[in-house]
Amino acid sequence: MAGRRKQGSTTEKTRASQLVLEVKGAGKDIEGSVLLAPIDLKAKAGQCIVLRGENGSGKTTLLRILAGALEPSVGSATFNGAPLDERDPATRAGVASLVGAPTAYRDLTVIDHLVLIDSTWGGDISTADERADDLLVTLEIDHLSERFPHELSSGQQQLFHLAMVLFRPSTVLLLDEPEQRLDTHKRGLLTRLLVERKAAGSTLVIACHDPVMTEAIADRVVDVAGA
């Protein structure tokens, strides 16, 4: 898939040359149990890396390292040349991730969550509801906007979780099996959204088991081998 490239504008070529994420020999073990064997990875602006591997191979651990939520035991992981750390403002402002279910509040509706996220990241409160509704329409869950998270089905919850991540500003998007619990139609819809994000310059690193989605979005596939 690495060879599947198209001619682009000068701006696109310049953007594609910008190294955003770099992992050098990063691995993770806890008390002798290896969660991730040392691995190298580079991702540029406007590029999508798909992680592939068996369950337990370390894909989720690698995504947590890239999110700055987990420090590697060996090696390094950087964002724009600086160490990844979820407590660092640069990491928090640039990296959005869906690795496990995000925090949701029982007494806030679906659209309330998006408006809260928008205000947290400095969005315009006067247009927050409209922009949130636009995203829900795109994900085809606008009819659920006034429901509470616990009232959603498994697939609806997955789309809601994706909406929470997609609605906040970021230059890097990390997703752990975003296709899970989605039917074929919704997977196609999500695939189009991710292609659009990539075209707009976002860097994507995604653990994915769906070959159709992988073919559509991946510039490169990285096999994560178990210990």
C-alpha cells in the first residue's frame, strides 16, 4: 500500500515531508511481562499508518505510548520532536485518541458532551450546538442527540465515542479498532471521514482489522509482532 500515492500540490508535498510522530525502538514491559516488543515507526502530516497484529501483540500499548498516556520502558516516542506526554500542553492540544471508552457523564446528553468538549478546547459557544449537530448528522446519529449515553446501543455508543474524539481540534488522530461494533454501512461512512481527515493534513495511526477500511485509508501498514 505504500506505493499507492498520487501527485499532489506543492503544499501537499511540503506537508507530507513533515515528520510528526517518531518512535525509535520503543517497547514496554511491566515486571518482566512484555506488553510491546521494541518497534520503530514514523508518521508524517497527511499520512495514515495502520497497525496490524494479533490480539496481545501490543497495538493498544503502542497507541497509548503515542497518546502520551504510557511511557516506554525502552526507546523513545516523540511528537514534533518533543517527548509525548499527555500532561504536556503540546501533546494535549495536538493528539486526540480513542483508546478504550472515553469518560461519559450519565446526566449529559450526546450533544451536551460535544458542546462541553468544544468549550473545553476554546470553541465558539454561539455555534457549538450547530457544529455538534453537523457532526452527528455526518455520523447519522443526529436523532440520538438528546439521549443519554446509557440509552445507546453498542454500535451507537461506538459512534458517540468517535464523535467525542473527532469533535475536538487535533493534528494527530489515534484510534484503536474504530470499526468495532459498526455495520458495513457505518464502517464505510467512518472510512470516508478518515480519508477526509487525512486529506486535510491530519496524521492518523489506527489499529484496524478490517481489510476494506485498511485498503482505503492506509499509506503504510505496520505489523506489530508479539513478544
